[in-house]
Amino acid sequence: MKRGLLSCWLRNAMESRYPRDTSVVANRERHHIARIEAFITHRASNPPMTMERSFRVTLETPDGLRSFDCGEDEHIWDAAASHQITLPATCHQGRCLTCAGRLLAGSVDHDDADAYFAQDEEEDYILLCRAMPRSDLHVRTHQEWEMREHRIASGLPAPYA
Ligand code: FES
């Protein structure tokens, strides 16, 4: 039921129950209805916060497998760091390739990356500093030089190479 309709229904119910009644009981019920209306108005302009989804990320690092949860709006590199997993990085902007990984399973969003190309995605290279999970993930880390070779072979930018 929409907010206006609910308020109207409450007022009509009140007035039909206590027409022109100013007794303590009627006034208390009017006060109660006013509080419900205030709550409905507040809720309409302040919808409840939605819970951020998170996904399970498993990294194949040179030190072995590491797993942690990563929010859908969180960069994987940052989530790893918050779990005491140190990964390589230089620019943190999705440009230099230092943080490159290889996606073995799952999907990510690279909207935040400065320079990420369709050819990178086709070859399953990801930039962990700017990638955000869109499913549970399995990623091989420390793929900087492999991604540089891929970029050079594809005629794409490979900064610092
Ligand atoms: S740290 Fe430079 S691309 Fe990720």
C-alpha cells in the first residue's frame, strides 16, 4: 500500500471510530496514528540500507592458497590487504600491470581501471587493484610479466616494460 493511501486509510479508520471524540482514548489513538504516519514518511525518504553482497575469493599465491570474502564494491587487492595478504602493486589505478592476476574461475568488474582492454578479458588477465568480484573467484596472482607479454603481443600498452 502506498504511503498516502495508508495514511488516508488510518485517518478514515480513526475518524469513523471516534467521530469528533476528544476523549483521552481518542486523543491517544490520534497521537499513535500520527507517530505511525511520521514513521511511514521517514521510512519513505530513508529506505533501509541494502546489504552489500560479498563473494569468496581464492588466490593462488607463490605462498599457497589464500581465501577471504570480498564485497561487491571492494577492490580485490584491498580486501586481500585487509586479510594480511600482501600482493604486488605500484599505481593502484589499474594502469601499471604490477598487480596482474589470471582469472581461473568467476567474473569481475573492471569499471574502475584506468586502462583495461577487451583483449585482457579474453585472455583472463585481471588487475587486482581495481577488479571487483561479481561471483566467487579463483585467481592466480603474480602475473605481471605474463600480462606484459600478452599486452606487447597484442600491441597494447605495457607501462614500464
Ligand atoms: S597496481 Fe598498477 S595496475 Fe594494479
